[in-house]
Amino acid sequence: MALTGGEKVRIRYHLGYPNLSSGTALAAGIPFDTQFLFLLDRSMTLVLPDGEELVRMLLARLDQTDDEIFQSHIRMQASKVEGIELRSDEADALENEYYRQATRLADTLHVPLYQFSARFQGRGSLAAGPQVGMIARH
């Protein structure tokens, strides 16, 4: 069974891609940068049947971590509750885990994280510059 439309929407969201059709690449006459969207759309149609379960597992992890990030912001109102000290860096730690899982999903689909997503700018997207294993120019 191929990935559903809902799963594709969640994949775009978690990898930072806009949930737009290719017909919306122009907004008020100004080009909207969707240069890698076609790569992701193509990759989502080429997932092997046996690989779909891996994609779904990664999506579930990302959904859960995204919800945990939201819940952590509720807890940020206090630093201690009934003698239990709360982690001050919980949201940052969860964002790091989210990035780790999103990178795994991007690797599985063989696409980059969306370089214009505020969530991923400076964190391994193509706009971040040289990465480990890449040759840096001096």
C-alpha cells in the first residue's frame, strides 16, 4: 500500500517543506521557492513497499516528539513542582531529538531537509554550509 495523502502531508511538515501544490509556486507574481519540493514528492511515490513501515515508524516518532515539544512549553512556567526539579533545557533537548529523527526520515527518503524552513536553518540544511564529510573551501 502506498503512502496516504495524510502521511505525505505529515512528511512535508516534519521535513520543513511547504504543504503547497506545484500550482502555488507563484504568490502575487513573486516566485515562491519550492526548488526541492519536486524531489520530495517524487521520493514519496518511490518508497519501496517494505520501506513504508520504516517511514511510518519515523513519522510516528516525529509526531510524538513534536507533541512533547509543545507539552514542554507548558512545563516551562515552573522550575520545580512538589520537590521535583524540572529540566531547564527540556525543549532544546527535544528539538535536538526532533532534528535527529527528521534527519533519519530525510535520509530514508533521500531528500534534504527544506533549507528555507525556520526550524532547520543552520542545522544541516543545504543553507547551513559545509557538513561533516563535505570539503570546505577556504
